[in-house]
Amino acid sequence: MRARPRATALAGVLLLAAASAMVEGAGSGLPAPVPAITGEVVPAALAAPPTTAQCVQLLHISCYQPSQLRRAYDLDPLLKDGKDGHGRTIAIVDSLGAPNIAADLHGFDAALGIPDPPSLRIITPAGAPPPFDLHSAAAGVWALETTLDVEWAHAMAPGARILLVVTPIPETEGLTGFPQIVSAERYVVDHGLADVISQSFGSAEATFASPAVIAGLRSAFVAAERHDVTVLAATGDTGSTLHLPNAACCYPVPVVSWPASDPLVTAVGGTRLQLDATGHRTAKDTVWNDGAGGAAGGGLSSVFARPDYQDPVRDVVGGRRGIPDVSLTAALSGAAVFLFTLPTPGGPAGGWSIAGGTSLATPILAGIVAIADQVAGHRLGLLNDHLYRIAGHDSSGLVDVTSGTNAVTICVKGCLTPTPVLVPIPGYAAARGYDLASGLGTVRAADLADSLDHAGG
């Protein structure tokens, strides 16, 4: 289930599900915009970017800065060789946007020694959002997400241009909001504005009235495939289940999120990354599962049949589309620092905070893809054809994740009472090779860029 607010060691700091209505009975929780943003935030509001040691001391969880994640994902050799995403554009798609984004990105860069991007451009092709409402929880949540997405895509690929695509309607229930997102993304693709699109949102396939509704929302992805634009989407942060249409937690059976489940999208799941102060691993990556703090989304689509590229893993997925395809850091016990100076209801008072979730993993991968595009000298387009072809080769850049599960237990009634009604949701365990908890595994960027270059021809 999604995390209910709970106190940490730092007075006034709450652990909260950044875009989730709290479970039944938790009246102080934030309402959830649907399509639901994925992600978890510790709104610490610190004056400077915390180190791993400071996070452990203050919050009893690890946190990481860009230099650590660059080393963990083997980006340093690429960056030293001038492969930083130069000449490529990452489109970040979010509703409502963040009014402080330009200043926050500059402050993030200055504090962490990252050059500002060649350009940060904001467009609203589906219509201008309403004036930002500081008192709106939904607007605050999307502003948090926007800031996290932009800062971390840029942190991974500092030479890439950032195109922030803001849509005007963030809700509701698997339909309203998505037409504007599709329209905006179609504009980006048709006008050749980006090489990779990052989406940190989704709704359970079951929230849509029918598969035909989803089919009617796929035009941007069809166009992206035709124009060789890579599209990424987060798998979600509630393990093998997702929120109900009324934003309560959760379906009592395994479900997956669209657009992550779309065969034309690379689905990004979550891992737990354990690093020392220099970014070296202290343990192997595992499937992200923080229990009540969130877990990696993954499972089988009820809408899409197995795409051809998943034929090699038919023993795992059967006749259905399986997600994730790959997984990167998402655990709160290993969160990423970011700067967010806009005080919002229930969120940070303004300052440095830390965040996890597959909405962190997705823009990180977007940055890596932008660099891989630069290495190849052209857009790589739909990654999945390439990823499943190179999987299993020692130099592929795909690193198997073999431990952990995304099974969760949800509360369906009396969640703040001594006798809550709990329902276990069957999940999926990591194993050798492809699995429905971690996909093909995590990535080693330098090898992956080289492998994708050769796989793409």
C-alpha cells in the first residue's frame, strides 16, 4: 500500500506518498491526481544538498547525489569522453508544471557542480495550464514531480536540451487528462522537438472504460515509433497493484499501469541501489520494495498481447505484454536529492529534499538514452526491440537483478485502527533472466550505449 505519513528522526519531516490519496481512514493524505504521478518524497527542506551520511544520520535512510548515481550507472567514462547528451533533447511531460523550475534547476546545478543545460524550454501545446495555485495539493504534487523529472534527466545528461511539456488538465480516472497529454506528445513528435520522451505518470489499465479507450490514446506512441523517438514510462510505486479509480488504495488483484504497459513504450521499474559515498555499490541491486513506503510496479497486461520482441521471454510472460523492461533506482532507502523551493500543502517548506519512486528511475533512464543517441549519432527509437535482442550478452550493459519481489499487502479498511483489514497481493519475484519484478535488469550505461549503437545499426 502507499505510505501513510509517519514521523522520522528529523522533527517536522514526514514520509509521504507524493501523489497518492492515503488509504481509507487517513484523512490527512494528499488527494491523488489521476493519471497518478509515481514517486515518493521526504520533504526535508534542508538548506544544502545532503550527503549520504547526513541522510542516514537525520532520516535513517541513505540518499544520493548525481555524482554517485553517475558512477553507479557507469556514466563517468561517457561524460569524460564528451558524451553528455549534446545535440539531443529530452522531453519531460507533466501536468500544470512548476513556476520555479528555471530557478530551481539553476540552483540544483550550482550546488552540485553541474553546468546548466544548453536550453530549458517550456511549451504548452495542449493549452496553457491555469494560474498556479499554491494552496492546491494537486498542483503542488505535479510541481514536485516536474522539478524532480527535470533536475534528474539533466543531471544524467547535462549536455542535452530539456523540453518541459506542460499540460493543463491532470485528472481524472484514466481518461480526462490523457487526451491533452497525447495531444501534447503528438505535437512534440510531429514537430521533431525531442529524441526521448519521459513520462512519470500512469493509470491502471482497469481504470479505463475499455481497451478501445486505450487504443484511442496511442497515436503519439505510433507517431513516435515512426519518427524513431524513444518513449519511456514509469511502472508505478504500489508493487503488483495500483490505485482504484477513486484514488483509494488499491486493486485487490495484480494490475499494471498504462502507458508503461504499451508495447511501443519502454517500461521503467524500480530497484534498491546501495552505494557508498563515492558511488560504489556496497551490495547488489534488488527489486525495490519498501513495504508501506512503496514497491516497484510490474506484471502482465490485460490489454496488450505479447509483442514480438518479448518472444524470447515467452516462458515468463505467456501471451501477454510483460513489464517492466528495465529497472533503475527507486527506493526511498536510497533516494535522490533534489531542490524544490516552492512551499506546497503537505510538501517541503522549500529547500533540498530527497525522492524515490519509478518517477525518479524514468528521467534517469531518459538521460542515459539521450547520451546513447549521441553515441549512435542518431535516434535509437523504440528501445525494446534492441534491449531484448542484446539481453544475456556479457557486454550488453544490462545487469541482471536476481533478488527481491514486488508483492505487497494493502489495507482495505480500518487502516488507522488496531485491527486493520489487510489483503496480500501476489507479486512477482526476481530471478535469473527476465522477470516481472525487474524486467531485463538494471543498466551499465557505457556498455549499454555501445550495445544499442551496434544493435540499432
